[in-house]
Amino acid sequence: MATQTFSYYFVQNLPPGYRGEVTWGPHSFFDQGTFTVSAHPVTDFRQTLYWLTFDDVSVGKKDIGSGDISNVQSYLWAKARNSGLGGQGTVKSYTAYLTRTTA
């Protein structure tokens, strides 16, 4: 089994309870494997209570060809969610970690 991990830095300003969509691709990287997405929030607030989760993670293909021309591209979509309580602070930015495991 081979494992590859990549990190990406995002700025989305996610207030508590809000979600933001993240898209990776198009790339053949998403044609095979098992994918895991996680994140580490970056904030300048002290004593806050929240955590950043990903849900609605899916890998899919999009055909952007026309007529009889096929151009299928692979993507990974995920939604980042600030699951903190109101008044606990906005996640201004975060680092997302994308891991792919292949056989």
C-alpha cells in the first residue's frame, strides 16, 4: 500500500455553524484510491471552543466534452464545517490535509 499526503492552505472565514466547499481537481490523481480529508484551523482567538470537520466528501467525474468528444475529468469535493458554538470565533483560515491510499 502506498500513502501520499498533501497539505493546502485555505482562507474562508467560516463563522460557527457555517460550511464552505472545497474542490480539488481536475486531476487524474483522483481516478483511484481511498481518500481522507482532515483540517487544522488557524485562529488568533484564545480560549475558543470549536472544531473543523469535513463532511459530504465525494470523488466524482465530470464530462466537459461536447458532441461526440469526451473529456472526463476527476475531482474531489468536500465541505468544511466550523462546528463551534455561536460567539466562539470564526475560523479565518485552515490547513487541509488530503491523503490518498492506493493498493
